[in-house]
Amino acid sequence: MRVITKNDKRLIRSWSMYDWANSAYNLVITSTIFPAYYTAITQTEEHGDVVSFFGFKIINTALSNFSLAIAYLLMAVTLPFISSYADVQGKKKQIMMFFTYFGAISCMGLFFFKIETLELSIILFAMAAMGYIGGVLFNNSYLPEIATADQQDRVSAQGFAYGYVGCVVLQLICLVFILSPDTFGITDSTFGPRLSFLLVGVWWAAFATIPFKALPNNQRSAVRASKRIFRTVVIEFRIVLRKIGKMERIKRFLPAYFFYAAGVQTVMIVAAAFGAKELHMENSKLIITILLIQLVAILGALMMSKLSEKYGNIKILIVVVVLWIGICVSAFFVNSETAFYVLACVVGLVMGGIQSLSRSTYSKFLPQNTKDTTSFFSFYDVTEKLAIVMGLFAFAVIEQLTHNIRYSALALSIFFVIGVILLLRVLRFNKVMTA
């Protein structure tokens, strides 16, 4: 197995290309074209925003949120064991490839999404999410292996910057087909969005080959291999869990991350649906707004990386989470497109920063030169996915009960308030340790 040289610029660029590859899913499928297309084809004059899913009547946006929540829950339950298996067998890259192509092929299948294929398309939608989640876990786990602790904020920010640029490039390509169908002789109004889903899968699979060629596989874990592979995996899982139990910073950071990630990820997923339902914005305007968020997020990720060098990661995270509280409260009162655009710019600025800084903060808290990075990062990713499950379920349930998405947005501020309180615990512990 090839030994990784830390801070190798060429290797870091290759690793960053995975963010370039899979961020197309996050933008087109999670945030823009799919939500806009989904809302449009599932809203009818006869039934309003209620759809039939295997005979059950449910609000369209609640259905998509529930399906994502179930996908995240399944991955949260299985990822610790999958990551332990990867560490034990030395198959990190192969499993990362499996999730990547699983997600990419699911996106390609959404090309056939019409109202008549709603049930199958929702299943593919959830499967694509599972592929994305799995791929991100294994990609994240390479961060402490390719960069030293003092460089991890910068490298993490570079990865997210690559991701934001890459997804914007593909989004613009997709918009050409959606906004100018006549140029290509397209008469079916659904073809442009459906083609976008196909292009996401192709883009994701194609550009992922760059990191796959550059990144080496991981070494087998020090856990003694057994013919009973499940028993070996469980042993590896328990070893890592025991190690985490002795790491006070991680024990304090993960609960804080759980609550503020619930808010951040839910906002990112439902932003387009909020604009469509409450402000009745056209799909093209919503897509342009989300594009704006991605571009501002590049600045946010790089800026937070610089600020963390001066003030420390936890202090900057506290400030950013407080800004998220203001965003949720402001969303309740937004009643014009101009106000929505302003709020979107603020979201973009703090979105890139909080994602990048959270990843590098956790990476810094890990033992240096540990060989079980995949297993360690599985706890980080499981924390995030369980947070999304809670955030999406809370958002969907509140909307289902009140039939008002604004109350759902306002309720997300509670997650951020709890997140700030728990981050203050981490800050106090850090001060005690350095005193």
C-alpha cells in the first residue's frame, strides 16, 4: 500500500475533486432543480399539495422530507459497522467507490421521474441520498491522513470551495437546457429538469475517478482478523467507541454539532420549497438564489478558515451559530423576494464556513496518526445524519400539523440555541485545558 505524504498539494487537489464531484448532487438534487421540479409536478388544482404515496395521502414536501429522513436514519444505523469493516479489511476506497456509483446511478434513474412514477422516484431519491452520505463519510476520513493538524482548516475549506465551484458549473449547464429548451428543440417541459438529474449522476461518477486514482487504500486495522468478520467488525467498533469515550473534547463537541447541524442541514434542504410555497417565486428565480448561496459560500468557507487561525475554531463556530438563530427568526417574517435574496446571501456566508470548520474541528480533535480514521469519522457523520433525521422530521411534522412552513422554519432556531449552549461547554473545557 502506498504511504501518504501529508500536505502533498497534488494529493490534496485530487482529494478536493471528490467535493467537486458529489456537490452536484447536493445542489441540483437536494437544494434546487429537484425540489422545484418535484413541487411543480406534485401540486395540482384538484388535490393541492397533497399526493398519494402507496395509497397514503401526504403533503408533497412532507413526503420528500420523510423519505430523506428515513434514508439518513438507515445510514446512521449502518455506517459505524460499515466503516469498521472498511478499517478492518483495508477497503476504505472500494466502499467509497460503491457508495459513489450507487448514488450516481440512482440520480440517473431520476431521469424517468414523472408523476406516474412518483413511488419509484421517491425511492431513487432516497437511494441517491444514501450514496451521497456514504461517499462523504469516506472522503472526510481522509482529511487527517492527507493534512497535518495545522493545515486541516485550510484543506477542509479548499475541499468545500472546490465543491461549491463544481456544483455551480454543472448547475449552469443544466440551466441552459431548462431555461432555453427551444435552442435544443425540446418541447417537453419536464425534459430539462429530468436531463439535469441524469447529468448529475454522470458528473458525479466521472469526476470521482480523479480522487479514486490518487487516494490510496487504508491499512488493515490492528484488530486481529477473524473468519467471523461480523465479530471482528464489532470488536473494531467497540475499540473506537471506547477511545471516543475517553476524549473529552469530542464528547463535548459531538452533542453541540448534533443540534446545530440539525438546523443547518434542514435549512439547506428546504430553502427552495420555502421560497416556492411562501413567496410563490418562479423556479428560475429559486435556482438563481441557490446558485448565489453557493458562490457566497466559497467566500464563507475561506473566510472562516482565516478567522479560525486568529480566534480559534470554537469561538468562530459560536458566532456563526448565533447568526443562524437570526436567520431562522428572520425567515418567519420574510415576505418579499428582495428580503429572501438578502437572507440567502447571509445563509451562503455562514453555510460554507460552518460546514468546513466543523469538519476540520472534529479532525483536529482526533488522535494524531490514528489508523482508524474511517471509524472515527463515522461517529461524526452519524451525528450529522441523526441530526438531519430529527431536523427533517420536526420540520415535516410541524408543517403537517400547522400547514404553515414558516412555523417549521422558526422552530429550527431552537436547535441552534441548544448548539450554542453546548459549544460554550467545549470552549470552557478548552480554556481549562490550556490554563
